[in-house]
Amino acid sequence: MSAIAGMRERVTLQSPARAADGAGGADVSWTDVATIWAQVEEGAGGERLAGERLAARAALTLTLRYRVGITTEMRVLWSGRVLNIRAVRDADGRKRFLTLECEEER
């Protein structure tokens, strides 16, 4: 199946906005950047230690039309799930598609 034909899922790209919290830290809120079509493939999951407990995680790969400005600081919303972007790659070497390696923490 071609990459375009497989782009059947609506996803929303979000960018972080940090504001000082007055105590030397920062509050993070998320701003929608774009809602686009993507192909979403779920991969293997796993567990990792997060603060003295095991946290489940799921690996997902998203393929979308090439778009500048997507970074690992951003995240993706898909079907009520929050996906942290771990890597951004030019999927075909011709700047037609991007592959986002994402991780959902549960």
C-alpha cells in the first residue's frame, strides 16, 4: 500500500508553551500546531522504571506528508492518546514524507 493511501488517521501536532511559575520553574501548556492526516502503526511496547514504579509504554510510528518545523519537543494527539515524539526522519529521502517515532506512556 502506498504511504498516501494509508494516511487515514487524523492526528494533531502540539507544541509546548512554557511560562514561569514564580517559583523558579515553569508550567507547560500545549498549543495545537496543525491537524493532519497520518498513517499510524503500533509497534512493540514495554516497561521501564519511572520513579520507583514500572511504567508501561507503547511504541508507534506515524507517517505523514513532509512538513518543516516538527521536532522532538512536540507531541501528537491521536484518538485520545498522547504520543511523545522521540525521532523525526525523512521517510523517503526526497522530502515527501516524514516518519515520527513516538512513544505513549500509560
